[in-house]
Amino acid sequence: MVDLPAYLERIGYSGSRSPTLETLRHLHRAHLFCVPFENLEIGLGRRIVLEEDALLRKVVEKRRGGFCYELNGIFAALLRALGFAVTLLSARVARADGGEGPEFDHLALRVDLEEPWLADVGFGESFVEPMLLKAGMQQKDPAGTFRLVELESRISMQKAEAEKWHPQYSLSLQPRRLEDFAGMCHYHQTSPNSSFTQKRICSRATVDGRITLTDMKLIVTNSGHREERVLTSEQEWIEALWEHFGIKL
């Protein structure tokens, strides 16, 4: 069960609780700024189970982050507790070779207001504000320009980069349940082919950019300016994790 005051304090939100588009936008931004995208449990060999109460304890009580199944799973619970109509959607993540991952590779959210909106606080570096779930239009966001493109039976979410459109993932609009993602959640925790088992990552959006700790590299992007620093020891990594993300393992 969602402890609303605790969850809202976790994301630093004190605004309206009415289920409106403005509230959704502010909650979406607050979540991305305060709750990092991270896979640190996987490197520690700790199993992630898709049970709402366990995920809420991890993120809200223990002040941790998570990956898509965790973050969008509990964001959906928060939105529902506030009176929003939310549907879990399955997405297939685009690959560098032009292909896509399998079904349930990613979890995203549909939020129905007067029009449907795409919400996603668990894809790492992506849109900061919800996208109108409507194909055929460019949508400007603090993180760049995005669009949705209708495919035969799916919708492709794409980002403009270097004057080209790059697919991020494709969505099925079929409603899903959190437990439907359990198999792929297990895969991403255990398979040597999963990117989540190959390196540690912790990343969160900021008002002007992003802070990312990937293996032994700290990357800070601010107003388009990117700085990288290689950390020289595990102790320095631990200190950076605490300083930038408030995480103590």
C-alpha cells in the first residue's frame, strides 16, 4: 500500500494532489530528479522481486533507485493512489543493430486524462515530462525533441539526435500487469547478455542535465556541457554514490 506522505516527501513534491495533467507533469519531473535509475542490487547479487510493497520499501523507505520495472511499477502505484487512471505497457527496446529486444524488455505507463499520455520514469536518459500518446507530431522536451510513430501494431518512441530520428523503444498498447514482467526482470538480473549484468550504473536527471556514475566514471552534463572524471578507488566511488545520489549500500 502506498504511504502517500512518505512517497511525496521522497520525491520532494508538495504540490497539488489532484489528478490533472499539471500534477502529472510535476510528479514526473520530481521523480526523475530525485529517484535514480540504477542497477546496483544486481551487482551485489540481491534478487529484485516485482512485488509492489517490496519495491516501495526499497525506493521510499531505503531511499534507493531501480530500473524500469521497479521505478515505473511504483510510479504507477503512486499515480493510482492519487486518482489517476494508469495502464502498464510493454515495450521492446531498440538495439544498436537496428533490431529490438523481446516483449516485456521495458515497462512504460499510459496515463489517461482528457487525452492519453505516455509516462516513463525508468528509462534512464529520456524525456523529462510526459509525452502526449499521439503519433505524427514532434514533442519538445527539456531533454530534446521526441516523436511517436505508428507501426503496424505498435508505436515507436523516437528521439531526434544529430538531425536523425533514433528509435528508443516500441510500445504495445495492450494492458499488462506487473507480474507479466517477472520473466524479463529475472533475465536482466541474471543473463550475461543483459546490459544490467555487465556494469554498474546510477543516473538521475537534473534541472540542467544529468549526473551518471557508470562503473568507475562520473559524468556530469550541465546545459549541454559534459565533464567526465575517472574515479581512482572503490572508496571514491562510494563517496560519489553518496554525494550525488544519497545512496549508501
